[in-house]
Amino acid sequence: MRKQTLSVLCCLAVAFTIASCQKNNAPKEAQPNPIAADVLAQIKANGFSTQNVVKTDEGYLVEGDILLTADQLKAGKVKSPVLRIAKTEQYSTNYVVTALPRVITIKVVNLGTAFINGADLAIQRYNALGLRVTFQRITSGTPNITIKGFNQGPSGGYITLGSSGFPTSSGNPYSTVKMNTNAAAYGSNPDVLYVGSVIQHEIGHCIGMRHTDYMDRSYSCGGSAIDEGSGGVGAVWIPGTPSGPDADSWMLACSNGGDRTFNANDIIALNYLYQ
């Protein structure tokens, strides 16, 4: 999750086929039912935090915003290296986009101007990196990624801002980014920079990026240090990156809810995967 100062929480995430989402603080409601020990064991075995797991109709929300279905938990995940950057930053490479170079098309469907402009901002930021995967917004035809809305108010003390997932096993980007149109999410006059940052983060999940501090979410979210491990997955330290924490990654779990784009280490990771 991303954390906003003055008690506003914003969760950013991902999923296996998985949906990821962003959340904000909202009035608290009843606490969810306890999670069975065997389910928690499966979640931990897949390399996810077992703290504050929530049961939903679709499966289980972990790490504040990552949706895992029961079938995905049972199946486990493909073992592959994790890119480790700046001590607290880990980039999962279980799922990436293949058949490079390629242009990934994006269509914004039935959303307002702020979401269209936010999508254009996210696309501009990715394309400025000179990667072998580039993005183009289209207004007709079938896109690789559809950005569409959903309307969902606060629940369980949070409100979901957006959701997405990881690439498919065949190397295609996750096909949907959902953005919350409820007034409690972005307000009546959404800030384009903030909306664009959320879309930029969700596109990161669509091409295979996980929260950079998922191994220790306390770094950006506060609270006690939590390291659930990587589910037996190896790690690759990227040469030339610092050995200490880096507070500005666009994929950090918690943020102040404002504009956030790539930092130097994010670019190193994206270049490693897509140059």
C-alpha cells in the first residue's frame, strides 16, 4: 500500500492473474473473519505477507491490495529470480512481457478527462525511458490494456483507487487497469498528476513489477518490520545501485498520495528487464 501523510493511506498493488489495487483511508467498518491457518501458509509459501489478510468474494487480499484466488494459492508460482535494488527494493521477475520490441496499446473507456490525461502522462513517462516496450493510447480497435472505471465506496476502512495484475504466462501484459470513479477515491475534481501516478504504477504491475518494498513494507508504510521471504525464490543484486534504502520508488507500497514517478533505481530495474 502507499501511505499518505496526515492519516491517508493509499495502497498500490498487483496480482497473479491477480488484481492489484490502491486504497485510501476511510471510516472503519467491521473487521473481516479470521483466515484459516492453511490459507495463511499458502499465502506465505507464495512469498506474500500474512499480516492483515482479508477474505473477499474473489479470494484473499494480501499486503493491503493484492488479490489472490484460492486456485492461484494452491497452484503456487513459477520460480524465477528477484531483482534486488537498494536493499529494500525487490522487483519480481516471475512474469514479464516478451516478444520485444513491442508496442502495447492502451484504451481509456468511459472515463473522464482526468483519467485520459492521466493515462497520457503515464504513457509519456514510460516512453521517455527508451525501453524496448513502448505504449500508445488508441481510441478505436482492441487494445492490449483497457483502462476502465468502477464505482466502489469505502469498505473495511479503505477505498480502492485502482487495480491491475501481472503479465500472462504467454508473455502478454495484464489486460485491464481499473480506476475507481467513486467521489471518495479522487474527489470531484481529480488531480491529473495523482491519477497519472496511479495509472503509471498499475501499468508497472501489468508489465511485471511488484511493490519495491514487498519484503519489508514497514519501510514505506511504517509499523513493525515484516519480511515474509520470497517463497524460495532467488535474488539478483543489480550492480551500481546503493546498499541502503531508497525512499522515492514509483512502486513503493506506501506513499503520500501525491505525484510520484520513476527514480534512478526504478529506471535501472526497467532497463534490466526491457532494454
